[in-house]
Amino acid sequence: MQAANDNVIEGDLLMGANAIARFLGVTPRQVYRLTYGELVPHFKLGGTVAARKSTLSKWMAEQEAAA
């Protein structure tokens, strides 16, 4: 039996610069620049850059509010 929380994170993970780029509307090269510069929330799974849609959405809302 699945817990109620399982549906919250289902489909939330973005694996790789291409997936993150599509979500943010930027190029994969820009994703690498943003991650290497520690400008966007991310983490590594193995050697692959990864991020959560929910975390990126929250981060974008914070950036917009601060602008």
C-alpha cells in the first residue's frame, strides 16, 4: 500500500541538464553554468546533475519576489 506522500513526489525528479533545461526554459549549457556557479538548487545522483521540480518552482518564486 502506498503512502499519501508518494503521489506528491511522483514525477518531481528531473535527471540531467536536458530535463532541467526544458523545465526552466533555458539551454543545457545554461543549466551547467547555473549549477557550477551554485545559482540554482540542485544535487548530484551519481555523476548526473538532478533537481526537483518543486524545489525549482519554489526557488523561481523566491527569485521573482526578490526582483
